[in-house]
Amino acid sequence: MPIGAIVLLARPGHGEDELLERLANPAEIVGALGAEIFRPTVAAALGRKPALFGVQAAIAGSVPVHRWRRRFEFDRIEGWLDRIEALVAP
């Protein structure tokens, strides 16, 4: 089954509202995905930085990527799941 979407989670800044947005600019998507890489310095030390960039670029061109700025209040988890499911519903 192909990936329906990637949702990057972030906290809104002080005074900012919650926001769910689809990232449209491929360069922005590659940058956002790059910020999520676990231990990027290890990948760079192993010479895998070009491979990681290639994967990020492939994802940017084929999978919808969203950024969801929201408060991390777990009493609202049901609503979160509904919103994520709506993003990937056929």
C-alpha cells in the first residue's frame, strides 16, 4: 500500500493558532523532511547525505506532505485522528 500522506507535527508559536497546511513547494518539503532525519551527522559521516537527499526529493515529488501546528493536549486525540484519516481517505 502506498503512503497516503506524511504529517509533520509541530507546536504553534506563542499566540499562533493551530494550522494544518499542505506543503506545496518541493524545496520546502525537502527541507522539512530533512529536519526530521534522526542523527543526520551520522548519515553525513557515513557518506549517506546524497542518498538521504535523493529519498527526500523522491518523497517530495510523490507523497503529499502536511505540516500540522497544534497544541499537544491529549484530551483531544480523537479529533486529531479524525483529521489525519480525512487527509489520506481516498
